[in-house]
Amino acid sequence: MNILKEDTGTLTATLKVKLSPDDYAPGVEKALKEQRKQAVLPGFRPGQVPMSLIKKRVGKALLVNEVERLIDENLRNYIQSNGLRVLGQPLPKNEGDEGNDWDNPTEFEFAYEMGLAPNFEVELDKVKVEMPVVDVNEELVSKEVDDMKRRFGKLESADVSSEKDMLLGDMIELNADGTIKEGGIMHRATISLEFLEDAATKAALAGKAVGDEVVVDPHKVSRDHDDLARMLGVDHERVHHLEGNFNFRIAEIKRMLPAELNQELFDRIYGEGAVADEAGFRAKVKEGMEAMFLRDSERIYRRLVLKALHEQARIDLPDGFLKRWIKETSEKPTTAEKVEEGYPGYAEGLKRKLVEDRVIEKYGLEAKGEEMDAFAKRYITDQFMQYGMPAPDDERLQQMAARMLGDREQLQRMRDSIVQQKLTVHFTTLLEPKKRRVSLDEFINLAQTA
């Protein structure tokens, strides 16, 4: 097989592939013999069908399969051995293979278009990015303390509902005229007033007693369709077509009584004797929040550095080829207009990925085999510990890790986790970022936009 590369632009090229009978004939002959062994046709003993008949029935299909297999294998080998950085994958040229005669095969010629990744450099020493750190002020600490008091509090029954109570009752489907729908939905459900977003619905359910009934819009007492399906005990599909109101008949009212801020609570959260008074408790809470936010700060910082490198690199892409590749490889049929509409977002994501890959390559941050193995073992051990079980012995642990490493999706997740951690450590160590205190709202915005 002969493969010739022709540059057609700064970031595009064509691979011209030529196959001779010497390339494909051995594979086709082998496949024909296998077909003959398995062939069962009237009038012939198994395995004795004439080869001429086998060729007539399946010869062309086997030839096409073998040629496609050879092209796929050799294109991959050519790209790898020549160090080509291909975007997407090679696509057959529009003019196709009109000159090839599959009925009287001799030489075959094909042409494939390629999009190539641009060459660019990343210069970390020119990046000036601050690390955002949440200003854990007294207001945030107080909110966290209140949340802790509620988490460690206790539920008790109440006579009349208030705006933070949990109501247990029956959801009963109604007709448009307010009567109970025959054969409609009837299911015991829980509504937490504290988390209702619709003010009118929350007000209607507050100040009620056990046995009271309130007409509610089911979509206003649930977060989304999945939540509503669980609330009503039906499948997701039925929720999509659900119209009208429900009668909610209150069976129980539960109220969370916050825990007292005392030594018992301090010991339950941080261990006996770790905290002696409220001031020490608040200091411990603040320390924990700062540690939690710091992990998020490092992740945001990593993204900000990569964003700065992306802006610095000014990367070009083979846009025409990529648009064609997206259209032709899309799982669902799409139009050129839709591809054009979504392309800017796709291109932006691809450029950032190219920058990240370049950093990983330049600084040797790829995940190594032994790191993947150690990660898998640590993950398995943590899972056992989470359920209060001892870690498996070394031999069993290695077997379980090997199964994880043999799963392509899990392998990719482990690789990504290791590489992202390496990038974070590399950036923070090399750049020694200055920390900038920000409000929680600004921090959340950065987390969503960085």
C-alpha cells in the first residue's frame, strides 16, 4: 500500500492511498475460504460449495470489507508513525472513488482530507493570574453554624405549619372543575416549605393544620420533572403530559428543632474535647470552610491559567474541515446552518483543549501507568472504608484495580483526575499566585464562567 501526503492549506492536507491486488488479495482469499467452510447451500455438502459460487454471492462484500480494514489500519499507522496531529479524523474526499471498479478489481485509489492541529507555544512565565479565595467572614460562618445546628437537630411534630416545615400528605389529582379525577394519581408525598420557590404556594401551605387540604400546582411544589415523578410515584413520561392541579391533604407536620450550641454539639461534630467554647467552635468552622473553598480556588485558578494561555496563544483552526467533520460524524442528522450556529462554542472548547494538551506535553504531566494503578487501588480502598469494611488483601486489591483499569471509561476518568491534579500543583508551584479575596457571590460567578 502506498500513502502520499499533500498539503492543501496551512492546517489541511490530503492523504492519497493506493492499493494493489498484492495488498488486499491475501485477506480476501482468506475470508473466502472461511466463508466456504461455513457455507450451507442446497445440493452441496457443508464446506464443499464451489468457490466460484462463494465469490459470486459474497466476494464483492468481502473485498469492500478488506479494503476498508486495510485503509483504516494503515491510515492510523501512517498518522502515528509520522507524528501528525490530526483533528477529528480523516474524511473521504467528496469526489470519492469514482475511478475504482469493484466488479473488476485491480488497483484502488482513494483520497482523504485531514484537519491538522496548529503548532503553537505556551509560555507560563508570562501568565499573571491571581487565585480567587473566598472571604470567609462572620456572616458566612454564622450561616454555616446555623446549617450545622439544623443538620444535628431533631424533627418533632407541629400543630400548625410554618414556612420552614416539612409537610407529609396525599397528592390527589383533580379534574378541571376541582373534583377528584377518577383513576387519577393518588400518592403520599412530602413537601418542604423551606425550599419552595413560588411565594404564593408557600404562603398557601403555611398556617395549616393536620387534615387541612390545599389545592396546588404540582409543578410548583417540585424542583423538576424527575423530582415530580418521584413525588407522585409515576414514570418520567407521564409527568411530561401532566396538566391541572392536585389536592394536597396534610397528614403530618414535621418541624426541625435546631440543636443547642453547646458542648454536646461541639463534641458530636469535631470529637470529644476538640472544642471547648463557642469561640473555638466558630474558629473551627471557619478553618473548615476555608479549607473547603481552597480546593475550589485551586480548580478555578487552574482554569483561569489555561484561559490566559489560550488567549495568549491566538490559535487558528481548519474551520472548513472541522465544520464538515462535525456534520458528517454527528450522531443525529444535522444541517450546515446548525453546524454554523454551534461552531463558535465548539471551536472555543477545542482551542482550550489543545492548550491543555500542549501544557501536559511540554511539562511532562501525563498520567503514568503506576500512577493509574495506585489511583485505582486508593479508590477501591476508600470505597471499602466508606462502608466500614477492611481493605482487600494485596492480591485481591490488584485484581480489582486491574478490572477498573480495563474499563475504558473508568480509565479515562482516572487519567483526567490525575492530570488535573498535576496541572493544579504545577501551576501553583511554578507561578506562586497571589491570592485575591472575593465575596462568595463573585467566587460562584468565577466558578461558572472561568
